[in-house]
Amino acid sequence: MVKYSKYLLVVSLLLIANSASAQCAMCRAVLESEESGVPAAAINDGIVYLMAFPYLLLIVVGWAVYRIYKKKKAIA
């Protein structure tokens, strides 16, 4: 029973992710109406910025934890 519930969970998450990949109506309207491609480039830059900052935050927190761990190990 547990084996089947894990497969069901994976399949349902895959189906949900497929339908959740749409963009908002306003973004879609702006991107479809402009032919120059400038708004599309701006949207792509915004996505990259929004994606980069959580990773930078994780790197900084990981580096701080590493320094604390290294300092505790040197004292002990």
C-alpha cells in the first residue's frame, strides 16, 4: 500500500507541475503584443534575478555555518 501511495504522489505532483507552468494573463498579453522582443528580454532578466538571490542567500548562510563549524572544531 505504501509503495503505491508513493507512486501516486509522484504522478500527481508531475501532473500539477505541468498545469502550473503557465504565466499570468498580463505577462502573456504584453509578451504577445510586442514584436520588438524588448519586454520579453526584460521578463527573462527578471526571472534570472529572482532565481539568483535565493541561491546567493544559501551560499552566504552555508559559508557562515561552515565558518562556525570550523571555529568550533579548532577550539575543541
